[in-house]
Amino acid sequence: MIRAEHFRKRVAFVIGMVLLLGFAFRIMHWPYGLNIVILGVFLYGVNQFPLFAIGKKFSGEEKTLFWLAFGAGFVSAIAILGFLFYIMKWPYTWIILASSWIPCLAVSIQLFYFSKKAETPQFKSLAKHWALRPALYGMLAFGLVLFRFLG
């Protein structure tokens, strides 16, 4: 699992470079800037899923961690989709953001709880790692929704 996480970090770096390139194209008003940004956000959302577990069979703690990490990836992808809608000023932004922050924080709380109960140190560190991302996205989505309705 450690090698897969290391590979995922490298992929995240490449996706970040694609996003920066897309934003640079958008700022300079060059063609295909929007397409590059949408591609980068889509790839970033897909990268949230725990792809290290494809084709493996789990039991016990591994199974619990996998499903919680998969849920964290899913709700993170929904929040990222909401952020894309917010950036692009597309319709239904507030529905997506408002419906994403509660599951993001719920999955984060479950992962933090699992990190306290896990017996293996490796699972404890992975659970904490997977819990931070949806917690951050949930707080950002909540802040944007709150800002929208109060301001």
C-alpha cells in the first residue's frame, strides 16, 4: 500500500501541473484553457479514489479502511465537482456544494475514529491521511455556501 500511495503522490503532482497550465491558459485567454482546467479537475477527482486496492480482496481492518477510503474519495470528488461548478459559474453550484459538505465531514469523522481504533500502525497513518482531504473539502464547501447565503 505504501508504494501505491507514493505513486499516487507523483500522479497528484502531474495533475497539479496540468491544473496550473490550464489556469495559466485561462488567465492569458489562450485557446483550450477551459478544456485543460476541466481535464485537470476531473483527473484530480479521480485521483481521490483509493486506486491501490483494485483487484485485491480484503478482510477485517483492511476491508473497513478500504470502504472508508473509497467513501472519502467519492465525497471528495463530489466536492471537487462543486468547486469546478463554482469556478466556472455553472448552474446548480450551491446544490452540489451544500450536498457535499455534510458527507465529507461525516466520512472524515469516521476515518479519524477508525484511526484511533485500528490495531496496525500502518492503518492508523493511512486512515489519518485519508481523513484530512474530505475534512478540508467539506470545510471549504461549507464556507462557500455560508458566504453565499450570508453575503
